[in-house]
Amino acid sequence: MTPLVAENLVKVYAGADRVAAVRGASLSVEAGELVLLMGPSGSGKTTLLSLLGCILVPDEGRLTVCGEEVRWDESVLPRYRRRYFGFIYQNYNLLASLNARENVEVPLILNGKAGSEGRRLVDEALDTVKLSHRKGFWVTDLSGGEKQRVAIARAIAADAPILLADEPTGNLDSETGRQIMTVLKSLAKDRGRAVLIVTHDERHIPFADRVFRMEDGRIRVT
């Protein structure tokens, strides 16, 4: 079963001028695969990522996640996001009032997995990204690379089969960025996650199993 399959997704922003941000985009991501979605600023790749993660609702098209066709009803979309997706952002989206461990635990609490089982999952996730020794540190005391590893740990602790990352190395130096990509590649190959990364960084291509490129809302495979 392919975890993520998009067919002819379309997203149009209405206003004084109608803007077709995504025009009939189709792609798939297999378990154990790391896929890059690349393109210039304004090409529609971040909008497409939001459609794939059930954050935005398309005007046309179908999306199937782990064999379940998404029903585009705002009342059920949060369930898809909680059940199937882990999100990793360029700006980390961590809570400064919590330490590293508590940040990783947040989605587990939301999914009703607090307690000893939740703590075990959090500790395993932090160990996976080699950050167990920093789990008690406040977010403000972590480096940029450490913050991103906390964000990755948060995404994998909930055991989501699909990881979606939006420019996850954009705020990092080249060596730290390479380390983050190595972690994400390992999550695909060793943990069987389907990993899709939006990036403009050509240096990430050697990590990818496949590369999709977007321009003017359209997508192609390279």
C-alpha cells in the first residue's frame, strides 16, 4: 500500500485576480522513500504540501493516505492530520515555554497517549535523533540544529507513517543541514516512513530516491 497518493490536485485562490497556485498536481510517495519537491519561490510547492497534509482543501482532485481516500470535510481533516502525518517546519514551531522533551510529548498528549507509553515513545524519538542528553533543556538553550532535531523527534514520536517537511534545513548551516537530511533519510530507510521534503537546496538531491519539480503550479518528475 502506497502511503501517499495525490491525483490531479488543483488549488485556486480567489480574489481580484484568480491565482491557480496548484494546477493538476499528481504524485506518490512510497514507504521507505525520501522524495524531494523542488521549485522556485512562488511555484506552488508549499501550497501543494499543505494540500497533501490535509491543511488546505483542494478545489479539485483526490488524495489517498494509507489506503484511505480523504474526505474533504473540515470536521474530519484534523483526524487525518493526527493519524497519518508528522510535520517538520523551517522555523521549528516549538513552544518556548516547554523543554525539549515536553515539546516532543505535545502531539502524544493530543492523541491521548500520555503516561508511561507516551514517555517511552518520546524517549525513543529523542534517542533516534541523538538528543537524549538535551531533553531537559529549554528551547532557548538549544542550537538551531538541535531545535530541528526536536521537531523531527516530535514528528516521529506520534508514529506517523508520513513525514512532510517544509524547508527543514533552511535556517541551518550546510553541515548541520547535511546532518538533518541524514536523519530524515534514515527515518525513511530504517523506519519505513514516507518522507516528502519541500526544498530549494540542490545539495539535498543525493539523499533523494525521487525528485519532483514544480513551476507555475505544475509538477514533473526528474
